[in-house]
Amino acid sequence: MKDAANGGMPLIRLEGVSKVFFTDEVETHALSGVNLEIRDGEYVAISGPSGCGKSTLLSILGLLDTPTQGVYRLNGEFVEDLKARQRARIRNRQIGFIFQAFNLIGDLTSFENVELPLTYRGMRASERRKRVEEALERVGMAHRMKHYPSQLSGGQQQRVAVARALGGDPSVLLADEPTGNLDSQNGTAVMELLREVHREGATICMVTHDPRFEAYAERTVRLFDGKIVG
């Protein structure tokens, strides 16, 4: 959904978001008073040292976790207090995930891995096939659609993971250290792929600790001790 369609509001808006984990009477403040806006078509990197709250922030953005306090609006809709089924529906339709560990299912082919999220929408087989083929073509993996993850290199697996994220035409792509399990050459190739996807109009929010890959984004949000510091 474009900004013009939602009254000029940002695609993502966090207001005063905090996250506290309680374990054995110990409070861990993972996030504290985070305010963040991401507009449609932006490419934003989230950086900071280990343990600063990057992955926690991405989990909240992806509706995999809920804030302890604060407001989260996605496409103008308040989502911080939605029920589990509503959150799952929004994740399936509006958010594409790219994980460090690829998270492909080993006994499914590349085609089937990309197709799986679309089956939960009740989409017709012909429409699913069209979307999957287009997504795999887009990432240069159409020739490997019948291969299983074990038959692919790390870089190829991440390309399939990107195709899976793109297949549902999400509002935003969330990438959590997408190059973390790749060598330098394959990492650069995946980053070039994400750059091309962004140029085609995708909104991307990426967690990274690597300054080389941080530079691919249009702007960087820096976290330290759970707070945005720059």
C-alpha cells in the first residue's frame, strides 16, 4: 500500500516501543522507547553491537513478538494487540521474511518452498504456479526449481529464500542478517540481489552488523542498549 493510499502515513510507525523480558525475577530491557518510521519504498538498515536489540526489533516489526509497551502501526493499522490468528494472517499477506539460516524445508523442492506460504491463502494452483515461477525467475533460480536445499549452495539457498519472501508480494521485506551464513562473494551477490529488488520498488528493513552491507541501504538506524542512537 502506497503512502498516497493511506493518507501519507508511513508504512511502518513505532511510537515509544519497549520490550522487557522477565526471567527468574530479572528484567532485561531489550528495547526502550523506540520511535521509528519507515516509508513505502525505503531501504533501511538496522545496525548495532551484539545484544543491542536488533533482532528483537525485527521480531516486533514482523509480528513474531509483541511490545511490552508502545504503539505499532503497519499500513495505518494498529497491530500491537492483535490476536494470534490476525497476526498470522498479516504476516502471511504483508510481510516477507529473509533469515540468516535460510529456513528452507529440506524435503521440499525450491518450487515447493516458495509455494508453501501461498497455499495458506487458499490461492488457486494456477495462480500459485505463476507467482512461484516469477519469483524464482526474479532471483535467477528458475533453473533450480526442482532441486532440494541439500542440492544447492548457501548462496543459492538464500536466493530461494528471497524468492519465497517475494512470492506473496508483501508490503515489506524483513531481512535478519541475510549474509550471516554466507562467504564474502555469496554475501555480496545476495546484497546486490536485494538492491535490485529495492530498485524495483520493494520496501526493505535489514538487520546487519557488517558496515559493508549497511552501505547498501538508503539510511541506517543505529541501536545501542535497546535505544536508537542515530
